[in-house]
Amino acid sequence: MSSQKGVALGEWLLASVIGVIILMAALAWLSSSWQLALIQRQALQTANAGQWALQRIRQRAEWAGFGGVHPLALDDARVSAWLSDNNRGLGKPVSDQLTIQYLVEKAVLDCEGTRVLAGQILIERYFVRADSSTSGWVLACDAGQCDANACSRLGDAGLALLADVESLQVLYGLAPSESLAGGYVDATVLRSMSPLPRVHSLRIGILLRGSDLLPRKRRWQAPDDWLGMNLGSMTDARAHRAMSQTLELPNG
């Protein structure tokens, strides 16, 4: 009887050890699968968010300059405080501000949801700011309108379009002329030129971070073609993504 009890105890201990090993293997597999799923979800979320933001700006920018107005409103002193600018506002690196305008052919809703009637000049500025809804920064859009007499509504905090934005960068493509070879410049250089050159394209870059913390810190390197900027490498517990697009200004 004593020997049988010893065998039963040994079998129980062996079964317990095997059970613990199986349980640990299952937990390790679940943890690895969860981490992989979180990383893939963050990558997809930042990609979709970046594509949406760039497409949103593209839809408006393609109208910039319509109706014979300057696409960036650089010749209108009434809106001089809110023009496109370089290194203005928050961000890492410090974000730019993009301001575009066009003559409204038929009534539309601006980026803040306000109806703008035909015959008005619609102005929208895109910039990065802090917002109480998130711990990070947001891409915001402030809209206004001008007529022959005055401008209104422009200059407030605008409407938050997208959260977890680290930086917005904009370069302006100049059309070649007899005295200018063309190429891309920032807003500071553009606004210092006299006479104002024709702007025929925009290069827009947006830097995003993931909304959730990853299980461990990961090393990230921005692509070399992100508007020619060297951001270096970073190690962070959030996913990052840098995206850019080049678009023509048909009415530039």
C-alpha cells in the first residue's frame, strides 16, 4: 500500500508539472499573439488615419486659387495673421501652417461645418494644436470667408480633425520662370520673395503616433524621402508613421 501511494503521488506530481508547462506555453503564445495583433492594429490605424488626413487636405487644395484668387491668400492683407507659415505652433519637429483659399462656385460646407454661399471666398487653414480630448496634439482646421468688404470667422481654434498628430510639414513647389529655376521652398522663403512666384504644387507631410502603448519600446526610423527632413531614429512605446504626398495646384 505504501509503494502504491508513492507511485500515485509521483504520477500526480508529473501530471502537475506537465500541466504547468502546457499552461505556461499557452500563456506565452497568447501574449505573443496579443502583442503581434496590437502592433499590426497600430500600424493599420496610423496608415488609415494618415491617408484620410492627406486626402482631406488634397480635396480642398485642388480647388486652391479657383476664381482668380491667390491659392495661398498671400496678397490679401486682411488675413495676414493666418497665412501659411513655417515652424508655427506645436509639434516634433515644429509644425507648419497651411492656408488655402478659393472662390466658391456653389454653396459648400467648410471644414468646420459652416455653410458658405456662392460668390464668397472660402479660406481654410490647417495647423497642429493641443486639445483637451487627448494627451497629444491634433490636426485642426480653422475656416473663414471673405467678400469684397470684410473677412469673418477666421482666427479661432478651429475644429479638431485628427488626434495623435506629431507634426505637419508643408513645402511649396515653384513654377520655373526666366529668373527662377523652380523647386520646393518653405513658407518663410516663399513669403520673402518679391514679386510673389507662382506656386504650382504642394508637398505635404504628416507624422503620426499610435493611440495605444505597445507592450515594449520599439525603434523607429522615418523614411528618407519624408520632405527631405532627417528626423533621426527614436525608441518609443508608441507606433509612429511618417507619410507624405505631392499634389498639383491646378489654379496656382
